[in-house]
Amino acid sequence: MSDNDAKIIRHKLTRLLSRREHSQTELRKKLSDLDVDMTLVDDTIAKFAKKDIQSDTRYAEAVVRTAYRKGKGPVFIERTLYNHDIDLQRVRMLVNDDSFDWFESSKAVRMKRFGDPLPDDWTDKQKQMRFLQYRGFTQEQIKYAFE
């Protein structure tokens, strides 16, 4: 653990976090390719988090906002943030915020992809429902999209 290694880690963390928010798990993964001691990496990430330079909460908020704008559903967001070791209760709190209308979002995503008229054929309806499920919407939200 040389002083040079600590400097390299701090520099890389600073560059990564200056572009966008990252989760701690994501930062560990990106820094694992460096030829340095991982305990030093973990300690440096913890220092950045303590100084609020890195925040898993801000990262989760950014992911939720971006996914909502891209027409992804809450299940997709929960899966994504679970893979980044973000607390599930925090994720559900963010997803259930009143500023996100997942039901209307599912309807808008269906209409954007398949047009306004509802499908007459059972196979077309199943295709559209699978698409919404793939996008991460719940069954209630998918049913709402077909009302």
C-alpha cells in the first residue's frame, strides 16, 4: 500500500464521480482492474461516502428518474438497484414517490410502441403484455395499460 496507490485510487474515483453518480459496488468493480490492494479501494470509497462525495442514495435517485423517463417500470428499477447492493426499502421508497405515475407510464409506453388502438387479437395483446413485462411493469400496471 504505497502512497502512490492511494493517489491513483483517489484520482480514478474523482474522475468517475465527476461524470455521473456511481454506486459503491459499481466503483469497486471499476477499480478492481487496477493493480492495487482492494482494502485500500474500500477504505477510499468509504472516505468519499463519508464526505458525501459518493452517495448510494443520489445514485438510486438518478437511476429511478432516468428509468422513468425512458419508460422502464418499477420492477426493472428494483432489479437494477438490487444488482448494485442498494437497500431494497430505500428503492421502494423512491419508486413509490408520488411524482411517478407508473400506471400512466405503462399506458404511454404501450401506446408509443404499438399505437393508440387496443389490440383485437389475443396473440397481439399477449405480445404487448410481454413487452410491458419486459420493460419492468407490474401486472396491475400492465392491466391498466389495456383499459
